[in-house]
Amino acid sequence: MLKMEGVTKSFGGLQALHDVSFTINEGQIHGIIGPNGSGKTTLFNCITGILPLTSGNIYFGETKISGMSADRIANLGIRRTFQAGKLVPSLTVLENVMCGLSRFTAADGVDVFLRPPFVKSAREKAVRKEALKFLAAVEMEDSADRWASDLVWAERQFVQIVRAIVSRPRILLLDEPASGMAAKETKMVGDLIKQIQGMGITVVVVSHDIKMLMEAAEWVTVFNFGEKIAEGVPDKIQRDPLVLEAYLGTEG
């Protein structure tokens, strides 16, 4: 579904990614791990068009997406979250989630001229209903009218995820979705990832929470110093000497 071919990204003399090639299969939960600075988030930024590649290509199905703008890539069905928990603080939780459906809410001329002032369009009502349904999936429907600026860290992460999946993308990239969470919230993230897969969405997860990722993922790719050093099923990865040395610790 998503294929990297010789992906390289340099920042001046610093090479963040070097000749990375691997494939993400449709319908799979694919984990990506590696130490800080190993290139994981840079890879997400390259996939989603935030950063241009120095060399190599990225394909979404048969479509070459490297070189495309971020909005075109998103409209193809690739959505993501950010480790920093980015929301619009001046909007409510519900409004933030509705932003994930923004490309479906553009009003046509007939609607604008014939609808009475201050009356919500049928399309907006449908979007609100869909957004509330997805908030219920993370038990946050009661927080719909809270300001995003009032949310605690874990809540911001869940709203990010809901905003990303409300449009039912074909593939979802999650960047450290359990970062800063307690055990209960981390388990909720793992369960939610499996629910998202059940919706027919391919999920790619970058995470430092090895336990959560190994329980959720079906295939894992490991990075170190901008290069892919291993990949395989979780049981194999947890026994790989290179992985133990680079990331998990030699006593892992």
C-alpha cells in the first residue's frame, strides 16, 4: 500500500534518512521504532509532503507521492497525528474534530443563497453527527463543547486521533500516540489502534512504548541513525541482537 524506495533526506551535512526501503501492507498495523534522532518523524514528514526528499521515491499504491503537496497527499487518503498534540486552541473539541472533515463541508452556491441566516446546513449537521460518533469511541463525547486549550495532554492526543480518522482515511500515521500517558490511557491507545484497523484503515505507529507497540503491531520496522536495521514480526524483533543493542538494551 505504501512503498519507500531508497528514501534519503539530508539537512545540510546531516543525513536524517539514508537509502530507506520498505513496504507497508494494506490493512496492517505496522510499527516503527528506533532511538531518538533515528529518523522516524522525519520519515512521516517526508511521506506526508511536509518535507521534500533529497533522493528516492515514495509510492501510495501505484501513485508516486514524493514531490506532491501535503494537501494533495492528505486528499488521497493519508492522514497523520503529531507528537506535539497539535490542536486549534481557540476551537472546541467538536470543532477540532469537524476540521478533519473540512473537505466535505464546502457549501455550494445554492445552499449559501437559499439557507436562512444562522441555520445550519444539512451537510454541517451530518458532519457534527459524525464527529460526535467518533468522539464517543474514545469516551469524549461529553467533552465536545470544551475548549481545546483546556484539555490535558492525554485528551489532546485522543482528539488528534479522532480528527485524523473521522474522514475514514485509507492509511493513518500515528506519531507517538501514547507519549506522556499513564498505563490506563496507553492501553486505551492500543485498543483504539485495533479498532481503527477494524474500520479498514491501515495504521502505521511510531512509538517509544515498546510494550504497547509490540502488542498492537503485526509487523515492525526498526531504525537507527537514519537507516533501517531490522524488520519482522514483533517476537522476532524483540530477539534481534541489533535491535537489542541499538534500542531495547542488551539485557532486554
